[in-house]
Amino acid sequence: MLTTLDVSVTRKVSAADLRWPAPGEASGESCLGCNRTYADFRYCSWAAAKRTVKYEALLLHEIQSATDPLAILEDDDREAEIFENLGCLDLGVASTVIALSAAKCIPFTSCNGGILGGAHLEAYPLVAFFAKPPQVPLLLAAAEEAGTGLENSSGDAIVVYTGDLPKMLAFASALVDQRRAFDGLKRYRRPDRHFLTTAYKQDQLPLPLAP
């Protein structure tokens, strides 16, 4: 069975405080958000997001229904299959990373909080990402529909989080359902160029922690 963590959520984002990475800052060679293992997923499509949502949903259902869930995750063949479908991303948050990327946001760190076992850096599932102000209403609507938290992280970024992996999957699915609305925002450009080019100067991006 999947563990559900007791996490109090808030859905409130200050769009005026959001920052967009400077040109080249989100490339695969960077440490965006001070994440030394940052990977660039900006190439991801809605088709890839739909495939990942479907794969994660089936696998999480299988794990939740299994009498020995660890046997699934520890099987060498299944481990290879999971890596082939999710790459370096944690099971349970991968579809959110891909869907946010398809929506033209820029995820820079993600973690399933160790709900499926193993040592993890975060206390519960989350994905932190950069977004533009016009995307905020759509993101909040997706969080409301899924029941996840959504708030500013260190002011200039956003974090989606939950104590329940199926809710994170529901958030990704809600993003996919809004794909036409997100695609309609692609031409947005913030007029304040200083906002686009200011370098990220913090040593570490604080994220919400479990109480």
C-alpha cells in the first residue's frame, strides 16, 4: 500500500514575485535553483506528458494493489522498465515534471519524499519550478482540482506538494487537460527585462518542510 503523509497544504501564489531564468540559465549544464543534479526537460511535449501520466497511474495502482509492493520495485526487470519510462525522475512525481515542462514551466527539483521507500532529501512529495505570471491561474486551478498545495518557494519560484502521490498524479493530469489554455500563453513576454536577466544569488532554495 502507498503511504499517505499528513501534510497541510496552502494554495496561494504571488505572481508579481516570480522570476524567469535568464537565457542559458536553464540549460542542462547549469545548477538551476542550486540543484546540482538539475536536468533540463524543456523539450517535453504534451504527448510525452500524457504517456507518463498513464504509465505512472498504472504502476502506482499495481503497487497499491500488490501484497508485496517492494517486490515490484526491487525486481531488476521492472527497475529497468521504470528507468526507461521515467529516467532519473522519482516515481510519483515524474508525470508532474513532464507535464509542467510541456506547459512551458521549468521544473528544477523534484522528489517523492520517500513514500515508496529509500532515502530521500525531502519530507514529502514535491516539485519546484519556475513559471510566468499568466500561468498562475491555470496552475492554481490544477492544484485546486487535484487537492495539492501550491505556493511560492523562496518567493520567486513555485512549489507543488502533497502527502499523497495519487494527488500529485491528479495535478499532472489536470495540467494535461488544460494543455490548450497553456499553449495559448506561449507568446507571453514579460516587459521588465531586468526581471528576466537578474542572476539567482541565493545559496540554497528553501522548500516547504513537513511540520
